[in-house]
Amino acid sequence: MKRRARTWLGHGLWALLSLGFGLRRLIGGRRRLPTDPQSVLIVRFDLMGDVVNALSAATAARARWPRAHLAFMGPPAWQPIVRRCPAVDEVIPFDGGAVTHWPAVLNPRAWAKAVGTVRAIRARGFDVAVSIYGPLAGAVVALSGARWRVGYRAEAPAWSFDQALPGHRRNGGPHEAELATRVIRHSDPAWQTVEAETESELVARLPRPLVVLHPGATHGEAKRWPDEHWATLASDLEPKVGALAVIGLADARPTADLLAYSAAIHDLTGRTSLDELIGVLARADVVVSTDSGPGHLARALGRRVVMLHGPTDIAIHGPGDPASRALRVDLPCGPCYNFDRPAECRFGDVLCMRWLSPERVRDAVLELLR
């Protein structure tokens, strides 16, 4: 019932915004892209990995408009990551989930805060505003008051943009980072977009090579690799590397407990802030991760990544960087992730992850270490 109500509310807002933006276009007429913009706003909400991939747009914007002041609007939780992108001059925090997630969407205070944020953006008078993905980002860009607004036509209310690009996110389509870059310019995405400011003391003294394992997956249980596979992988790698470290939140704790049999395996789950996590990943020689935020963050830090895929498509959700590896088992039912909800197996038996063997992952790790 809640999902149905949220869906109808979303459709209603989409139609209302489309009507309003259409009337604005009719009254205001067409505009032109400023030849030398002095201020650029990039908007991307959602999960850690989404924001990390969107930083390729910031890098592209810096290359195209080197003198512009570049502001990036995104969720407050990911500010430490965006601040470490050399292309970004300013981070504007905005909790998009407060006006899209149930039941927060019914909170008048959240809407009042959102309206205040949009008013502050309009007062800035940005020359260019860019929506990387999603109806909320599209609406913010459309309401930003910027002289030129750009984004993907299919991913925002109608008439949101002065330049509405064709295309949309789909399995088999371009990578997330490539889609983000295309909004700015037609060029290959930058894979290394984040710099670590300091090295984490948690791993500074560990022997090399250091392999970091991230077994967590907060956006769907179907993304998880079985605990017994992680145990086999750790056992196989232990004699071949200097140290192994396990990272993640509470959802990674059961896997970390299973691997606690060896002094060479260091349990960092629940012990790192986002700043400290960046320092740990920056120290790693190879990171093994599910398709999740820390895996994409490791790639953005220039680390080699072995990413484990089941329901998600490597083409759009993989690490992207040719220096990394993405592994999955091809089944007729996959990839099945459809972008609008967490990744869950409709058959209740995630064979695509269970059949991804530890030996195959081990070989990929050793190949990257060589």
C-alpha cells in the first residue's frame, strides 16, 4: 500500500512539474549556453557508488571550463568523498531522500528545508546547472535559475532542461561514469577522480601486498557473495599476500567473524569513518568487493579492484577502469537489477553469486598483484 501511494504521489509530482516547466519554456523562450561560464552546478543524489561515478562529470567540467567555479550538490553523507575530488571547488549538501523516501516525504519541515535550499541556489545565479541522473536532480536543476540547464531527457520531468540529451540508464548500456561525462562533453570518463589526504593508521604498518575485502552490500541481498566463498578466498590468499583486511558496516560483521581465525586477517568492520575508509582503500594493493560503494570508491582512488557481480550488469555498474576486473556468472535470468529498487532475486536463490567460484576470484586477485 505504501509503495502504491508513493508511486502515485511520484507520478503526480512528475506531471505537475512537467506542466510547470513547459509553461516556463513557452513564456521564456529558448536560451543559449554561455560561451565562458563562470559558475557550474552539478547535481547527483542516491548511493555512494552513484556519487563516485558522477565525479567523472566534475572532472570533465573542469577540463571544459577550467576557470569556472565548480559546485557539486549531493547527499551530506558523501561530502568527504566529493571534497577529495580535485575538480570540485565547493560541496553543497542536500538530503534528497528527505523529500523522496517514505514516510519522510510527508514531513513539512523536510519540504520547507528543500525549498530553502532551492531558493539559495537560485540566488547564486549559476551559469550552468547539470543533472547527472534522476527526477529529483532534474527538478533541482530545472528550478535552479541557471542560465543553461542540461541533463538526460528520459530521466527528469519534461521541459526540465535547455539541452535534453537522448539516452538513459539500461543494462548493456554505457557505464555510469561515461553517462555522467557525456552530460558535459563527449570524451572518455576519468576513472581516478578522488585523492586521499592522509594514510590510515589502521593499515599503515601492515605488510604488503595488502588485499582489502569488502563483503557488504547495502542495496540488495542479491548482491552478496556467500560467506563460505569469502572464507575460501581468504584461506587461499593468506599465504600469498602480506595481509588481508575486512571492511564494511554491520552487515559485513558475520563474514568478518568467520574470517577471524587468522592473525593475518584484520577486522576493520565498523571501525572506520568515511575519512578513515578512504585512507584504508588508498593503501590497498587490490580491493575485492561486491558491486557497492567502497568498490567504486577504491577504483576512484586509483586502486585495482576485483568486483563481484550477480544481479547487476558489468557494462554499466562495473569498476569500468581497464586496470580492474569485474566477474560474474552468465545466467538466462540475469542481469536482473532494474534500477528502481534494491537488488533482490525473484527466484529466492541467487545462483549467479553462489556459482561465482572463489578460485576464479583468487586468480583475478593474483593476476592484478602481478
